[in-house]
Amino acid sequence: MTITYIKKAIKSSSTDDTKTREIVENLLKDLEKKKEEGCKELTKKFDKYEGDIIVSKEKIEEIKNSIDQKTKDDIKFSYDQVRKFAEAQLKNYGKNFEVELSNGLFAGQTLVPINTAGCYVPAGRYAHIASAVMSITTAKVAGVKNIICCSSPKPEIGAHPKIIYTADLCGADVILNLGGVQAIAAMAFGFFGNAPSDILIGPGNQFVAEAKRLLFGKVGIDLFAGPTEIAVIADKTSDPEIVAYDLVGQAEHGYNSPAWLYTTDKSLAEKVMKRVPELIADLPELPRTNAEAAWKDYGEVILCESDEEMAKISDEYAPEHLEVQTKNLDWWLKRLKNYGSLFLGEETTVAYGDKCSGTNHILPTKGAAKYTGGLFVGKFIKTLSFQRMTKESTELVGATAARLSRYEGMEAHARTGDVRLKKYGYSK
């Protein structure tokens, strides 16, 4: 099939990105310093407004009383329709569905797997076999058609043999001996005869993470990843030896890997503080060097007065990995809200989830667990909405949409409703 452009755009939606990015970066840096006063300065400069920033309850009531009933009814209709659809989405989460929102107006969603996924498997300090399992397997199960895997090569060898074996086993269609920023670029832009990736998945060092961050928008990414984290919640019933081992277990990842302990028992805290350096000293050179620096610069032990206080501080930190080694595990499962993955009881540990227990180890860091979970099949599946209507439903929906568009000052939008109302024989 030959495609012919009858009209070709001179510019794309990304034409002004570089200039815009520079302006916004400078504004954000300035606002971080000046805070509220910076917001007021920019509002005065760009919007010519110097009034209250927070809208008072009194002002809201005043506005409610000033708006005519027809406008309120139109806005309420829009609210009701959107709410009904959102409720249907929640009820049918992860499913295809269609629902009649109002007479003759049908809306729904369809789930479509992403076409091409680029999976990065780090192999710098350690050969992360499990990262190949976590990313490629999940993409394959989600129904991704084309999976590209990149892993950094060693001189005269290429990518780690066990990583290549794992990637092939899990379903990678192409495996590249590439690491670092060049690997991310190759997957994003479609180098070496491959299709450009629609999403980039997998952990990596700070350069890999930054490359993914800069490309986000052009392609999807799993997470804005930072150094791996662990937090342990412990009380007087906890085993300080196991707590100490688990903290060290994550600290070996790298010099900047945080390890946090929240506890209500001072004696346990003291035992762990004594034991952690001893366990680190007994490690081989590379993990020892990493863990020493991580514990020295990023380790924390926080003494709390109650379980609720431990839960509150944990939710504030929103750790990537959160272990709970206390009594009343069901209470913690219900109470805790912000974490990447939760490990309940001393019988389980982060390493199990990292390697082979089944849950995914590609998880949010740097507090991102406050707004997202980790990698799962849904990350590779687009939830797409659709709608269809009868001509009869236009009488209500078309007229309301036209009025709402005019309230907003969007005349061209309004006329798309008008033309249908006219064609189907309805007055405005």
C-alpha cells in the first residue's frame, strides 16, 4: 500500500520542545528557591493578578449564587457523564467493556498491548539476571509483539551469557550487546534494524535513568528510577539479627542505596546499629565497599513511640521495598499506603522478591510510591476509550456540548455540535 500525503505538516508537536524545556527548567529552579513568593511574582507578571491565591469558601459560595441555573445544569450533565464512565472503568478495571451513559450514548474501553518494548538489563557491578526475567516476561505475558533487550557487554565476550540465556528464555525477540545511554537511544530510536520502542523498561545507573527521563514523552517509561531502597518496620518481637542482615542485603547494591529502620524498641535499634557494620565487614570486596558507603551516608535508624507513628513515617518515606517484621501483620497490610512492594513477616525478604518469588522487582523509588506502584502487565497495555451515539442522542448531548464550548470561549468546538443538530433536525 502506498501512502500519499495530500497535505504534509510543516511542523510537528515536538517542534518547540527544546526551547520550552529550557524555559520551564529555569522557572522551576527559581520557584524552588522563592517558593510562594515566586508563584505570586509570576502570576503578577503573566496573569496581571495580585489577589488571593487560595480561593476562600466564601468566594466559592458567592460564585455558586452568581451562575445561572442553565449553566449549572450543563456542567452537572458533564459531571454526571464523566463520573458514570469513571465508575464503570473502576468496576471493569482491566477489562474491555461498553456502557450506555445516557439514552443513545454508549462509551467503553478496549485494552491493546503496546507493539514494541525495549527492556534494559543492567550488568555493570552485578549481572542482573532477575531484571531480564522481570521485564521481558511481564511484557510477553501482556501480549507485546516485539521485545528488544539490551545489556552492557564485557570486552571480548559481549553481554553476560546468563543474561542472554535468560532473555531468550523469557521471549526477547532481539538481544543487543549494548549498555548505558547508547542502549537507551538504540531502543528508543530504532537502531540496528529494529522498530523504535514504544516503552522503555528496566533499571540502570544514573545515566540510564536520566536518558529514560529525557526521552519520556517521546516514548513511555516504566518509572523515574533512582537508587534502590529498603525500609524495615520492627518492634520488640523482631529478630535484630534478621533485621540487620536485610538492611545490609540491599545496601550492597551501591554507594547511594538508602537503608532505613523504623522501630519502637530502642534495644533492637542498638543491636542492629552494632551488627550492621560487622555484617558489612564480612562481605567480599565489591559488596562491602558499596554497603559501607551506603550505610554511612544513607542509612537511618528512627525510633518511634507507636505502631501508628512508624506507619506514618513509612508512608512519608514511601520506600521502594518495605519489610514488616512485627506482630499484627494484617493491621499493617491494611494501614500502610505508600510502598513499592511489601514483605510481611520475617519469613520473607526483599531478596526473594528481587529474584524469584513472583512479584516484580522493578519498583518506584525516591518517594514515587506515593503515586504509583511497580511494573506489572498493565504497564504494557493501553487502556483506550471509545464512544458511539445515535442521532437521537445528539439532541441532548450535542446541544449541551455546544453550550459548554461557548461558556469556555471555544466557538469552533461549539459549531461541531451545531452542524449535527442542524443535520439531524434539532434546534439548538
